[in-house]
Amino acid sequence: AANEARHRAPKVKIHELEDEAAKFEIQETDCSVANALRRVMISEVVTMAIDLVTIEENTSVLNDEIIAHRLGLIPLRYHYREGETKLRDDITETMSSERDIQRRFRFTRNCDCEEYCEWCAVKLSLSVSFNERARHRPDRERDLPLLVTSLDLRSEDPDVAPVNFATEAERREATHPATGEPIE
């Protein structure tokens, strides 16, 4: 019975606690309790994802469905900008802070717009041309495959941007499609 009680009352040691992050350690429990806590935390975090993809022209070797699936795996980051971010008029008292994504966006299922609007959706675009990029490469690299990353996605909403984990070499290769200038 004492061993069972130990698993039901874990000790939690908090190392860091911030508005949007926490580092803590759970002791004297089994993995199932820690996993249950992890799952609850993940389910309570409001996230954004790409879920509707319209492809106008695809000349790559990848099928449209594969590209759409891969786009859906790219995490999107919301960044509140003090004094610049437009907030909803129907904000309730239960929402915690202006940085809360729910103060900026509604779930699409809760929005009363016809299709999508600035309060329930963000439009991202991806326009990459092999010929445009190859033109800016050295001759020996012109026929190499083109690397397309989340750095190439453009958001129409300044508060939302795709997360990228590009290496320094990938960042150097990323160029603006129209000008060929490096993307910062």
C-alpha cells in the first residue's frame, strides 16, 4: 500500500517558471503518471496548423498530396506585437493575456464567416521557381536539386510565421523568389 501511495503522490520540483514555459522535474512516480501529465499539457496548448492547401501549379516531382501533408507538419508561431496586433472585439474575461492566441483568433468551427476571415485563418503562400533560384547559383551547382524549406513560406499576417530549423547553409541559400536577394 505504501508503494502504491508513492506512485499517486509524485513530487514536483520546479526549476524555471515563465509566462510561456516551465522546466520541472517529477520524482517518485512511474512513467504512466508522467505521460498522462505530458498528454494533458499538450492537449491544453492552443496551436495553429496548415490544414487547407490549394496548389495552383506544381512542377516538382512530389505529388500535391505529399506537399500538402508536409506543409501541415510545419509548426506555426504566433507572436503578439504590443500596440500592433489586432485583437478580437468579443474577448471574454476568461482569456488570460493579450499574448494568448485566442485573443487574436477564433477556432474556424466557432467563426460565423462565410469561408475564412482574418479572425479564423491565416493565408500563407509558397512560390518557388527552380529556374529563378538556379540563375543565382554558381555554374557547378545549377543542376543540383532545389531545397525548399519553411523559410520559403510567406505569411500575410505579421503575427503568424512558420517555424524553421534551417541550418546556416540553408539560410544562405534561401532567396526571395522575385529578386533573388537573400532572405533574412
